[in-house]
Amino acid sequence: MTYTPFTQWMITTGVPQQVLELLLAVMIVATIVSIARYVIGSKTYGIYAPIILAIAYSYTGLKYGLAITLIVILTTLLSYTILRKVRMHYIARIAVNYCLLAIMLVVFFIVVERFGLGLENMTNISGLAVISIAALSDFFIKQYVKKSFKSSVMILSSTVIIAALGWFVITRDAVSEYFINNLWIVPLLIVFNIFIGQFAGLRVKDLFRFKSISQNKDNVQK
């Protein structure tokens, strides 16, 4: 890749290329989460979870990342169902959950290696990316304890969808090359997020909800 003079200067001055690309990816996904939350109305596990998931998916590939995410959530549900019958402190409960999760992930890798399941070459996946996806368990448990199962699943789905969208954007070579060679766009992202943070209009989700209410009201009046 050919860099602009400013980008080349940053890299030769001591900023590793991979670190620069990851930091740009964080800013891009954070902006996507901001838009999804305040313009569309999609709730996620804060901003950290979708960022970490999107970056993890960029290392695992979306198919493998979603498969690992599914194992993490199913194991977390099973673990919570079993452990809620045992009186114990919260942190200890989470620690046991992660132990069970680690075991299940090892079993999952062994099963995939043995039977394939359309997920060949999982041995090449970054361990750090797997651990990052596994951290989703903590977010899900906290939400599940406070809210209903339906609400937890909806927020989980929204988080994964936005993370997948973030993965799609940051893994496009054209996007990556454009951002790394046009670092002047970073201040624009800051200004754009300030603007989004002051957005007071109806979100897309609310527009659909009010439209549905209006249609129901019209049907009642008829």
C-alpha cells in the first residue's frame, strides 16, 4: 500500500501500521454505533461490545465469528440456568461461567476439527479474537439478570448486527486505504459525532412504531 506523506511520517515516527489501522477501525465502528443508537434507535451493550466484536470478527471472519458467538451465548444460557440454583457471589458465578465457557469452546474446536461442520481451518483463528468474543458472555448475563429473556435477546441481536455491519465496513480494503491515507477525516468524525449527540428528532425505529400505532388507530375508528 502506498501512503501519503503524513501517514508515512506517522508510521516511520513510531506509530505501528497495525495500531493505526485498529485505532481507525475503533473510530469508524464507534461512529456506526452512535448512528445506530441515536438515529435508528437500536440498543446495544453500550459502545464497547460492538467495537470489540467487529474487530474480533475482522480477525476470525464473519462466519467463524458468528459461530463462536453462538457457542458463547448458548453456553452462557446453560451456565446461568444451572448456577442460578446455587447460592454464591456474583463474581464467583461469572468466574465459573467463564470456566465452563472455556471448556465448551475447546470442545467446539475439537468437534469442528473432527466433523468440519462447514467451518474448516478454525485452527488458524486468533486466540485473542476468540477471547474477545467470549467477553460478550459478561454483557449478556448482566442484561439477562436485569431484563427479560426477550429484551436480552433483542439487544444481543442488535449488538451482533451492528458489529457485523462494522466488520463489513472496516474489512473493505477501499475503506481502510482511504481512511489511513486521509487522516484529516478524524476531526470530521469528532464533529459528526457531536452533531449526532445533539440529534433531537424522531429515530427511524420510532417512526415505524408511531406509523403502526396510527394504522391501528385508523382501523379502530373504521
